[in-house]
Amino acid sequence: MPDLSIALKETPGWATLAAWLSRREMPHTWAICVDPARARETVRILAHLFLCPGGSGSDGCPTCGAWRGEDHPDLVEAGAPGAPPGIGECREITGELYLAPVAGKRKVAVIHAADRLSLPAANSILKGAEEPPTTVLVWLLLESDSLLPTLRSRACSLDLRPRNEKTDYGDSPPVFPQDRDPGAWGTWLLSPEWGRDRSADRFRQDLQTWSLCLSEQGALRQAEVLEIIRALGEGQRLSLPMMQDLICLALKEDYPIENVLNALW
């Protein structure tokens, strides 16, 4: 079985995580698609990084030293891979959100199989997902692309499912103009493959598809830009023109997209 930590870093979703990890500022609630067979392993790889104040996960700090095998006092979980928590367990972990971290400055709360939550269980975590304490990260693990809209609207979505085979992308990714000529960019913005006839929701889906394809082609910076803007668009419900403007700003003007994050989150 391939090393999961390497496989995760090859997914476009990882670029978004890495961008926020480097700045130590990020949305507090995530909806993360994972391979259910390796969900626990994925959680622990991420938790090592996000609980560590330095972001390395292995620098010998007191927070890293608090790990005991797969357990950490600031990592709490509800449910299990393939088995979503019931309403009682959801209420219990929601209460855990408001307890101070034990070993460090941050706590991670994980809801396994969140795409299979019952409606009462999902409703019981709405407030915690929408407004968790500033010291808490809430990870809603998904084993499919579905999630109740009430939870989806409160979370930033990422796909961290390793892809061992080439994905069927359907539409080809857009070919970005290779210079800054306004005419070339204007023509491209109006082209069907860019999104003239797409809704904002469809466009966000296309961004994920294009990001995956560009990543496989080695265009990692372009893939990272698209994935960050897709996550921003979903979390902040950005309109199609706003997402188009952000991509032009980043790719045409070479403006660091990371500088936009603080203003929008």
C-alpha cells in the first residue's frame, strides 16, 4: 500500500491545507472527503500537523510529545469509519468543543461518516460547526460527495481521496493565456470552456475538476490557485464573476491569492 502521507500531498486539496497551515489561519470547519479504508490514518496525519504549533508535527514540542500511539488529548472523535455517530455522541463531542485544549493551543474534533448522519444528529452539531471556539477545528469526514446542505453551508470542502489511477475529467481544463494581453484574457473569459454558460455551483465543480487535471499535468501553482478559489467560493458563496475576477487577479496579474484569504475568511 503506498505511503498515505505522500499520496495526500499529491491531491489538489492538499494545496489548500498547506496554504492555510503555513499561515496558521484557516476556516474552523471543514468537510473532507477521505478514503474510508484509511480515514483514521488520514485524520492522524492531519492532526499531527495542525495540532503542532510549528506545523511540522514532529518537532519535539510539548504538543507533539503528548501523542500516545494514535491518541492525543486534543484530538476527539465521534463515530467511526463507516459508522456515523448518533445524536447522543454528537451532543457529547459538541460539549467537548468548549473545553480548553489540554496539551497545546488547538483542539481537533472529528465527525466520522458525516455524510451518513441522521437529521437529528446533524442538527445537534449545527451550532458547533457554525461557530466553534477559535481554538477548535471541526472536521466532517465524508465517504461520498454528499452532505446535508445545512452542514455543507457551514464548512469549507476539500477532497483528500488519493487517486491511484488517472481520473476521467470529462471537460478539458481551460487553457490560460500565456501573456497579460487584456484582449486575450477578455476573449478567454467569454469562452464557453471558462464558464460563460455555467452557474456558480457548476463552476465550483469545474474548478475542482480542472485543478485535479492541472495537478496531474504538473501545473501545480495553477492547480493550487483554482483549488483555493473553489474553497473560498464555496465557503463564502462567491458569485461566478467574483471567482472569475479572483482567478484573473492571481493568474493574469500574479497577485498572491493567499493575500485574499484574510479579507474573505
